[in-house]
Amino acid sequence: MDNFTAGISLILTGIFVWFVTYKKYHLFWDFFDAKLLRRFLGDTLTAYLLYLVSVVFIIIGYLLLKGFIL
């Protein structure tokens, strides 16, 4: 997989994670791993953590897309 494809994939994954966290879809929000995070961290902190993960995905995807990361 080249940098372009990997970068676009990570950016789209980050946007998807941000969107489903924002909308709190039951399919994603009630998934087993999300339930564990919600139980230990609470809903608000879990949402912030997922927003952080989505931003990291978008940043790494952008850096791959621009060729800063090989």
C-alpha cells in the first residue's frame, strides 16, 4: 500500500470515528470495547478519548499523504 492510499484510509477512518462518536450511534457506542471504556471512564471522558484518537488518525493520515512519514 502506498502512502497516498494509507493516508486517505487513515483520514477517512479518523473522520468516521469522529462522526460516530459525535452522533453516538448505538451500533458503535454500545459495542463491547466502547462499553468497557464507558464503564471505567464515563461517557464524557470516553468521547474525549475517541475524539483524540480520531484527530491522531487524521494527523498521521495527512503526514502520510504529504510524504513526511515513509
